[in-house]
Amino acid sequence: MENLRFSVPEILSLLGVAQCSYLLVYMLFRSGSVKSIFLPVAYFLVMAGAFAFDFGRGSVAPLIPGFMIWEWALWFMGPPLSVLLILQILQLPNMPPLRHFAVLLLLPVAFMLSHVLTGEGDATEFSAWLVVTGLVAGLLSMASIWAQRKRLSSLKQEKAGRDRYWLIMTLVFMNLCFLGLMLLSLTFGEVAEQMVLVRTLLGLGFVYVSGTSLFRIYPQAVLLIQRGEKRADPTPLDTELAVKIKELIDIQKIYQEPTCSRATLARELNVPEGTLSRVINAQFGKSVPQLLNERRVEDAKRLLAETEAAVKVIAEEVGFSSLASFNRVFKDMTGESPSGFRAIQPNNNTKNN
């Protein structure tokens, strides 16, 4: 026991294993559903494995065949698993559609490509190619988040969704930092051990920050949503309120008033704002701001396609209080600016605004 000594990197790696283990236990006891925590559990199991392999670099590496490959796979599996975790956070408590799990195939492809590119090269060359192809796989994984930008924007606008939005941003940022560090390790190969230490520190920070967010958001959000799913069918009063909401929106077009908000609708219907939000979420599957802005954008699309009115005039006509907010919301929902949308309409002969 006198000769038992741990280096600073080994101590930090053990701390990482302990953090991940604590997170796993917490998630298992607080989630209320095995299905809802499958991805976060898989994610922190992989992270725990990565820390464990870092801990064993000096002592058990010679005893495990392909140690370097396993270590590489565990660290670079982080970005693809992060993408799946982000998708689940976006649509709690449901799992992402099966097609999204294709991102997990990027890492085996990266491994095979490294073999092809190395040929008969030595282990050092193979290791370098693993990092290169792993970087490409990680960047492609993270790039797939771009397709979810509209949902992210909608989540940010929801008061109840902002915590989840910032959790997602944390996951994206920390993964990009990891990939950037791996890129630096190729440039400064002579300080590889120091890079491993920095990687461990980054992993610890990532686990701590994301874990803290998960403690506050993930299990509670899952439980709240699941409880909502178990509620009985809408009451007659809820159904009657939904009809009134639809009349205000579809017939009276109250959303065209720039001052229209959740408070406005609640006053018009003489109900508490919380009741209004609950019924709109249950009956329309949207938040109040989403519902109002979607109707405004639909009206704006029609006016842009059918009239020559200036964009600013259309923004005011459909209920936006400023041109800037109109441009932002329109682009978030359609992927085009109002002027760009107008330009691509069939038989467009409108003038530039």
C-alpha cells in the first residue's frame, strides 16, 4: 500500500467516474420511467467509461487489447449521444424517432475509414487518423442540430422551456469545445499527455454543468409531462373554453392586435392565465405565443404572396409590434426572411421593398 500513488490526471479521472455514477443513481431514482432516461443513462455510462479508461492509461493499458481504440470510441461517442439527448430534451418525454439514431453509425464508419486510410501504417499514424475521422463524425453529428433550429427557437420563447433551451445550448457548446480540443491535439502532438489532462478537466466541467442542469430540469420535466399525459379527458368546461379560443383566433382574429398576449386572451375569456395556457397546450399542442405567432405568420405569408404591400405594413397588419420582431419570428418559422419568401413565390411580380 506504501507504493500506491495516484497522479493528478488519475485522481481527476476517478472524480469523473464518481460524478457520472452519482448522476446515474440520481436519474434512476428520480425519473419515474425507464424509457425516459434511457439516453441520459447511456450518455453518462459512456462518460464514466471514458474517465475509467483515462484512469487506466498507465496501469492497465498493456493488459487490455485495443485499449487505445476503446478509449477513443468512448470519448468520441459523446457528440452523437449528445445529439440524441438534445432531441429527447426537445420533445420530452418521448424518445427521438428511430431514424435519428443513425448518428451512432458515424463512429463505426470513422473507425473503418481510419483503417482504410492507414493501410499498413504504424499505430501512431492509425491513432492520428482516428482523431481526424472522429472529429469529422463529431462535427457531422453536431451539425444535425441545425435542422432543429425552429424548435429550439420556439422553446426559447416559452417561459417554461427556457431552462431546457439553455441545457441544450450547454450540451452543444461543451461538445464543440471537446472537438476543438481534439483538433488542437493533432496540431500539438508533442504535448499529448497535457491534452489528455485538459480533456479530463473539460469532461469534468461538462459533467458538472450538464449534470447540474439535469438535476434541475430533466427528471422534473419528465415527471410533469408524464403526469399531464395521465390526466383525464378534457372536461366540458375545457372543451367549451377551447371553442371560444378558436372563435377569438379564427373568426375575430384577435391576434392581429399588436398588444394581444396571453393576458389579453385571458381577460377576453374571463379565465385565469394558467387555465388558458393549460387548455391551449392540451387542445392545440402549442404555447400561447406559438399559437398567436403561427397565425400571424400564416396571414403574413398570404399577404406577401398576394399583395405588393410593404413588409413593414404587413407586419403591422398581422399583429407584430415591430418590424424586427416580425422578421425574426417569420424567419424562425419559415426559414426565409419575409422579402426572401416573397421573392420565391410563383408568378411573383411584386416590387422590392
